[in-house]
Amino acid sequence: MLTSTSMNITAPYQDTISLIGNTPLVRLEGPSAAAGCSIFGKCEFANPGASVKDRAALYIIRDAEERGELKPGGCVVEGTAGNTGIGIALVANARGYKTIIVMPDNQSREKMDTLRALGAELVLVPPTKFADCNHFVHTSRRLAEETEGAVWANQFDNTANRKAHLEGTAEELWEQLDGKIDGFTCAAGTGGTIAGVGMGLKEHDSKIVIALTDPHGAALFNYYAHGELKAEGSSVAEGIGQGRITGNLEGAPIDTQYRVSDEEGLDWVARLLREEGLCLGLSSGINVAGAVALGKQLVAEGRKDARVVTILCDTGFRYLSSLYNADWLRSKGLPVFDWLEGN
Ligand code: PMP
């Protein structure tokens, strides 16, 4: 008898870099029932570095090599909330480069430990406004300038990032759903995913609705809704929430936008774990809430069999001491998952 694990077995990959991308797509039962149509999640936690950012890391490093900026034995420097750093460290190891990562010191413990374990040099800085010259992005640029043989990955404004999604993620989705996609939504950190997937899908079919799902504390919801970059509220979600139009967001084909609270995102994180056996980070929960909102909107417009896709950005194992820790959740004034109560 054929079992589910015998599906889609492919030929061996010829190198470890090729393990990045070509992630599975899965129909999510609870979100589909809530929306009244089909909601699919792109399993980016299945990348070698367990996040969507492996794709950007690979494209950025390849681009620097092709431009002749990154030479054998060189060094990649980046400012990152963590996942991009993990992707860069893995790709850099596979290509023989050093990695220096500058990160705000309020990111998850697991990300810091992981970066050190992978051999990256980690520079922690206090979180501050983008306008402050000590912001982690500016610090990483300066470090790259001062380091012999180093390139600055510059994930926010380097459009090699969104190209990874335009040529990779969007093409994979189109193939995986046989061209039957009605909507796509996700949140933006650098904006590489939403812009790249949006552009790639629109090239195939301009009627596919591209929606931004913004966490509280970010400025993009107001920008796309009213033309004004204005943040309201706050969020504990890592890796998402942008206050400016980055180079990657320029020209992103956003048709509509939703704003999702941490509570709503956490509710989906809890349901996906308890009901569907998926352990994810908060940005995935926020994305799923956005996908349900987009699905409902399409159904209300009469598209009863709509198919909506979102991104399952990273593994929840990266947040055991935060999202999955009762004391941490309480300290943030967030509801504690019921199975963690008493722990
Ligand atoms: N979720 C997580 C957990 C991330 O680390 C990131 C990357 N910053 C994103 C979502 C957003 O991806 P992008 O940078 O492509 O907008």
C-alpha cells in the first residue's frame, strides 16, 4: 500500500546549497474551515536553516559572487533579526566564507545560540530607531566597510533578496497549485517575500490578489491603505514589522492589506500546533490570520472555491524560551497556551 511518506521522492541533490527552496505546500484544515475556502501554507521552515530567509541568503551571496565583490575566503556581514543570519552562516560555511552578524539584543535566545553554534561572529547591539546611527543595520554596514574582504548583505535594500522569491517561491507556488491561485498574503520584514512572490505571481496572472498582512507596530498597513507611513500599537513578533519602504518593497504590487494583532496570530499558532501538529513562529500565525481574512473576503465576493496561499516562515523550535514559555507570555501580557498553564 502507498503511504503518504512515499509521495514525491526525488533524485539525490548534488550539493547542500540545492536543499534551499522547493519547499512543500500544505492545505491547512482549520484555517480553510474558518475562511470557507482553501488556505495553503508554504513550509519555509523546511529549509536547511529552518526559515524563509535561507532563500534570500543564497541569492544575496550568489549575487555578490557574480558581481566579483565576494572572493574566496571573504566575509559576509549582515544586520538581522536572526533568521537571515542563520541562512547566511549556513550558505557562507558551504562556500568557504566567514560570517559576522549584528543583531538587536532583544531577539530570541535560540537565534543567538544558533548563530554562535553555526560559527558566526555575533555582535549584539541595543534595539534603537532606524534613524539612530547605532541601529543594527547601520552598525553592520560600518563593520562591512571596516573589514578586509567583506561584503554587506544589505537584505533590506538589496533586491537580490526579492529575486529569490520572484524566481523561486512564486514559480514553485504556481507549479504546486497548477496555476490555480486566487490570493497570496504575508507580512513584511524586509519585504522581499511579499514583493517577490507578488511580482512573480502577477506575471503569471494579474488577477491574483496580493495582500499585505501587517502586525501592529508597523507602518505599512497605513501606507498601503492611506498613503502615510504611520505605526500604531506594538508586537512581539520577530522578523516582521517595517517602518519604511525598503528597496525590496519599492514597486511591490499590493492590492489590499490587513492588520493582525499578536493575540490573533498566537491563537493560530496554538491551533496549528494542537490541531494540525505544526510548531511555528508568530509571524506564521499572523500570516495565517491574514490568509483567513483574505479567504473570507474572496468568498464574500462570490469566489467560493478560492485558493489562498501564505508563508509558514520559521520553526517554533526557535522560540521555546519565548512564545512557548508561560512566564515569557505572561511577562508580555499575552494569553498563555492552555497546555502550558501551570508550567
Ligand atoms: N518571518 C520571520 C520569522 C522572519 O525572520 C522574516 C524575515 N525578516 C519574515 C517573516 C519576513 O520576511 P521578509 O524579510 O522577506 O519580508
